[in-house]
Amino acid sequence: MAEDDFELGEFASNGGEGSGGNPDAPPPSAPTASPSGLPEVNDLPKSARDLEAVYDIPVTVSAVLGKATMQVSQLLRLGRGAVIELDRKVGEAIDIYVNNRLVARGEVVVVEDRLGVTMTEIIKTDR
């Protein structure tokens, strides 16, 4: 359990009085704002219910099979049936992006008559 969760639980369990059950202690402060005006990371919602407001925001999910670099002259010479060699090998994991941010790697699967992606690795990045 996170330290913040313990303090919140302690606050709720002693009838809303300040920390440690001391009736003279001030109640917990309201979320503080950073110089940018946004709430500090520790003050963000901690439960799924607190995040309901963002559930309907659309995001773009992209699965990238691979990449290739070529000169414009090569690109202009491509025609129907041309094969572009990508930087990935067969069976190698593909990159999964959400709003142009790498979030996972996975494998291509077939779902009925469509392609899909099975996530095999979640990428955690420091923001």
C-alpha cells in the first residue's frame, strides 16, 4: 500500500480529524498546484472511479511492423508490386504506439479475416 493511501485511510478512519486522531491537528490540505498551474503528481486521482471523466477521450493506436529509409528518387520509382524491405525480421516483436508514444510490443495475429496484435511486453517510460 502506498504511503499516501495509508494517510488517506487513517484520515477517513478517525472521523475526518487530522492525522493521528489529534482533534487539534489541521485537516489534510487541498491538492497543491505546481508553478504550471497543474496538480502535482501525488495529488492526482488514485482510483479508477476518479478517472471516469477520461474514459471517453479517443486515442490513436498504431501497430508498426517496421521502418525503412530511402531517398525520394527511390520512392518515386516504386510501383505496384514493389517490395519495401523493413528493419524487422519475421517473428520479431512489433511496436505498439498510443498517440505516437511507444507503450508496448507485441505479435501480429489473425482474428477471423482481420489482423490484430497480441501485446507481449508493456513499455514503462518515465515521463
